[in-house]
Amino acid sequence: MLDKNLDRYPEGAPEELIKEYRETVTRLCDQPGAVPTGPEVHYQVKKLRKRLFGEEEMDYTEIKRHFNDLMLEIEPELDRRVTTSEDPLKSAVQYASMGNFIDFAALDKVEESKLMELIDRAPDIDVDEACLEKLRETASGAKTLVLLTDNCGEIVMDKILLRRILAINPGIEITVIVRGAPVANDATMEDAEQVGLTSFGRCMGNGTTTDGTVLRNLSREAREAIAHADLVIAKGQANYETLYGCGFNIFYIFMCKCMLFMDRFKVPKFYGILTFEDPEILFGVYADEGLLGRYRFRQILPEEGAQAGEMDRICFPPEEAKPMQIMCEFAGKIPEQFLVAVDRETGKVAGFLCGIGSDRERFSDAFFTDIGLHDPAAQTEYLLGLDVLPEYRGQGLAKELLRLYGIWSQVRGRHRMVLTAHEEKVKMYEKLGFTDLGISGSVWGGGTWHEMEHRLER
């Protein structure tokens, strides 16, 4: 990002503006943490160039129409190749990944001859067989599918992939999500209509012009569609960058076009990838190295609900501990709401943090007992319990669980985290970035609680 943008300013621009531009770009590209992601930084850099130099977004309308028409011309032949192949789903994935070459944001030039060459080489792409079978199994049992599109032209390949999924599961309900407004050559509603993608089911814009899919910035309608889908297929590098680690049931299909992805997936440039969402990647990247050597950070397993319930009894007074059956139900039905730290040596859960998503304004005691109140598309995370067994305390594990949960919540679309604390714990949580909102309406356990809020970075 830095290499591509640092010296991208108009010739003859005033020195003071160039200095401000270079310093700001450097700062934007040098921020640690899970967010802002690369696509979000790219969006900020574009806004910076417009503010300082008056640079307007290039109009890709004609380019998009051209590539849509180009791919529509060869669609019958590509569909024939896929349908007659030994494994039509695998073939559709291979061609869908090659279509991701039509990317004017990542590439300086999209040559049609190179595109056709890559399309012809699609059958040579090695597809992860385990991931492919997981996609096949998920698609066959899914009731709902969300396709997160990427570029113009490429969406013709997406149609072929959707046909293969419909062949596996004719009753699946499909939702297609495109960019909310024109940005580079990303697909919009106009492109979806041009190529006939709208015929597969509901089609909507995502409400943003940021590359990729930044959940916390999407429209409520788009967030709900993704959060409640049995299967999500996300196209393009930017979708992987902005979504990976969120924990939703996502399969990513894209072409590796930069060193970041070539290094991560150990493949050459312009190679296609099918990979599955793995929230542990997020924790592996952002966890403290010392603690990561001792603990594995991951979602809870459904069968660990009873263990979590027993930990709650150890860590809280009897009147404040959550009922065992509730912990088991939560772990079984919404395991993505639990972040656990597992002792690598013994396999024992050493600590965990759990929460519930809701757009209610204030904390409710009903969150502790009513799983039906959980809203995966909500933008507030209400924290219900931070537990660390006595023998694992004094290592910073509770602080690390809270920090990682904050990063995880941002990726999942949350804007804030809220918890309740007794008077003696208020100062501690303030040091961790929480603001005291005063006495809470919560009377859980019969005590008095302070309601505290932590605004997550945006």
C-alpha cells in the first residue's frame, strides 16, 4: 500500500501539500492492529488525495460495461467447460478465481490477452480438496447463501458458480451483495443487472464504497444477510482482508495478485485460491507472542459448555454465576460468542470471555439467560463474563482475552463493547479503555453495578 501510494501525487503540486500527503500516507500505512485493514487504508488515501489535490475517482462505467460484455460473450463456452468437467463444482471454483484478475484497483493494467490466457489455465489450478469438499457439503445442506461480489466481468464467472451450487441444492435461497455505489471497477447493481446476476434471487448494495466488506460499515440489511446466512462466498482479496477472522461461515475465492497473498498461501502470482474462514488466524496474528506460546486462543467447543459453567462457579459468587444449563446452551448454540484460552500443555480451558450481540441502548439482565436476544448483526457487544481459573492468574491472561475480544468484535462489525463492574473494578477497566457510564440498571446477583463502555476503533 505504501509503495503504491507514497509518490502518487500530481506533478507540480505545492511542496507543503506533498509533505502533508507523504506523512499522512506513511502514518495510515503504519498502524498496528486488525483495523483499519488495507482496503480501509486505501479508502482513506483516496479521500486524502481528493482533499489535498482535488483528485476525483476515475469513471469506470465504460470499462465495466466492456468487461461485462466480454465475459458474457464467452459465458456459454465457459459454462460448457464447467458442466462437462469431471467435477463441475471444482471447475466452477477454478474459473471463478481466474475471473478475479479483472481488478483495476490491484493491477495497473488489465490486459485482455492475459485474462484469456489465465482463463484457459484455470483447470490447472490446484484446489484445496478438503476445503472443496467442505464447500460441497455446506452447499448441499444450506438453506441460505450470500454471495459477496468483487469486480465487473468477474461476476459472469460467479453466475456459473451459482448454477453449480443450485445443481447441488436447487432449493437454496440466494442473496447477492454488490458495492453500494461505484468504486473503481467493483460490481454495482447496474453491473449485476447487465449480466443477469439479479435473476438468482435478492440483490442489494452493501451501503458503502469501501473496498471489501467492512462489516461495521455495512447497511443493517447487508449485515443481517451475512450474519444469518448458512453459507457465504466472498470473492476477491479485499473481502478476505476485511472479513477473515470474523467467524461467519465464509468461503473465500480470489486470485493472489500481491506479495501479501503469495507469501501467505505459498503460490505464484495470478494463482487462484479457495480457502475457508478460520477465526484462529486472527488470534494467531494478534495475540501476545509470549501468551500464544502457552495458550491457544479459539472459539469454544459446544462440549466445553459444562466446563465453562463450572469455571463461572469458581470465578464468581454463587448468586452471580450464570446457571449451568445456560452456559451449556450458549456454548452449544452461539460458540462464536466465546473466546477461550486453552493451556497448550494440558488441553485445559484456562480462561474465557463471552458476550452477546444486541442493539439495545443499555445492559439488560435478560442477556444472561435469554439466548434469543442475541443478534449477530448488532453493533454492540455486551460482555457477560470474563473468567480465568485461579492457577492461571497473574499472567495477563484476562487482559489479553479482553484485548483480543475487542479486535474480534471490530472485525465482526461491532462499534462498542459494554460490561458491568462492581465499584472496586471500575478503575481497572478504565485503564483498559472503558468509560464509566454510571450505575447500571442491572441488578444481576442482587448487587450494584457500574455500566462501562469501550468504543472500538473505526
